[in-house]
Amino acid sequence: KKMVFDGEAASSLVKELRVSFSSGKTRSYEWRISQVKALLKMMAEREDEIVDALRSDLAKPPLETVVYEIGMFKNSCELVLRELKQWMTPEKAKTSITTFPSSAEIIPEPLGVVLVISAWNYPFLLSLDPVVGAIAAGNAVVLKPSEIAPASSSLLAKLLGEYLDNSSIRVVEGAVDETTALLQQKWDKIFYTGNGKVGRIVMAAAAKHLTPVVLELGGKSPTVVDSNVNLEVAARRIISGKWGCNNGQACISPDYLITTKEFAPKLV
């Protein structure tokens, strides 16, 4: 029988991660880099399983998985490896006459224990991209992948369990009940990718604890077409922007067209 992940389980998970964060180990440059390198290793070694999971969940073609899910995520990891030293370096800051003769600097600090709730349309990229950002900043992380892409969700749980430091990075699978249990806890930041309806729920839950929130919400993407454009070129670009990737299920795929009355029939 599967363990029920309820409020009590969520609370003890957060406690565990707080202990780990308080020990200071996630703050070190070495720990952060080691986890990012482990993620790169995971993507290289387990590419076939990732391709299979996305084929099973979304019938996503292998090329699309390799380019958009795996390739784009690798770019994020490589950016962290390149820039992290600089990101962590304190920055000199000016002081005012009122505090003379003081000096000041801005020190980048991790926030603590953070929650990432991700979406189903790019289940790997949209899960791991915010996770690698949280790790780079020295936080402990809980990832809740989307249950609507179940093969990807269970593979993420398995792989992150194998490759990453589980004292500080964990995956919780599940749907509404599990997400609700997680949202009742006090987090230091919540990163949510998805729709506005759930975005409101996430923000309301965060407000109880004054937790800062990032909402990465799919919006409306209009395409404005002037009547004196090259019709062939415009139509092709709109088609490739809409269906060229993920069969239209990208948050930036064109959503509706705005054009002049005369030009509309030709464009359609």
C-alpha cells in the first residue's frame, strides 16, 4: 500500500530539510556545483529513459525531447557552472553620510527551503530549470512534478533520488491532496508553473506565511498581422510558432490573431 502523503508527512519533510539547510552544507560553492554536475550527468546517462517517459506521457518525438527538454536544461546547468562564482561574490555598496564612516556590501544569501510546483507540457524542463536555479542559490528544494505527465513524474522522482543529495533535494509525487498538504507548510519561496486558477490558490496559501512567490503562468499570446505583410511568410511563421513545437502546447504559442477586416479572410 502506498504511503499517504498528508499534512503531517509534509510537515516532517520540511522540518528535515530545514535541519539540513541549517547545517550550512547547501551554502557552499562545492555542494552547489556538485549537484549541478550530477544533474548534467543524469541527463547524459539517462537520456533514453527521459525520451521514453515523454513519448509515453505526451507522444513527444525524440528530437523534440532532446532539443527542448534536455538541450535547454543542459544550457541552464552550463550557465550555472560558468557564472556561479561571480553570482556568489559580494558586491560593494555605497553608504550614506548618515552612517559615516561605515562601509557596506550586498551579500547574496540563499532563502532556505523552497517549493517548486511544475507543469505537464514540458515536464522535465519546467521541473528541473527552477530546481537548478534554487540549488545554484544554495537552497534546499522540494519538487512537485505534474501528475498529468505521470511517467515523467515518476522518472523524476526516481532519478533525483539516485543522482542528487536527498538530505536537501526531494521529490513529492501526487495531485491535489499532496499539493494542498505541501502548500499548508511554511516555505521560503514557492515557484509555480501552470494556470491562473491554481496560481491564485498557490498565492493565497503563500500569503498566510508571507512567502515570496514566482508565478510562471500561461497567458494569452496574440499575433498581430498588418495587412501589408508578405502573407505566405507570415502564415508560415504563425504555423511554426503554433504547431512547430509540442503540438501547440507551449505557453508562448500564438493563441489568437488580430488583423484587419479586409485581410482576415486571406489570412484564414
